[in-house]
Amino acid sequence: MRCSEPTLGPEAFKPTCHLFYGLRVFACDDDRPKWSGHKNQSVEL
């Protein structure tokens, strides 16, 4: 599934990564980093 659909709103609110990706409901095929928990405090998947 492609998760990089256009996001409306200011740049500051656009997603930059996936958090808690190990608990995901579906896989996202995009270039954003995926973290097992909190960003920079867990393993990057």
C-alpha cells in the first residue's frame, strides 16, 4: 500500500516518519523512516 498521498496543510504538520511501525496494521511502501517505538529512541526498522 502506498502511504505517501498528498498531505494538505503547513509543512510543519506533514509526516516525516512512522512511529511504532512494529505494531502497524498495514505496511507503508514509502521512503519515510520507520521506527519500532519513539523516533531516535528506538530501533529504526
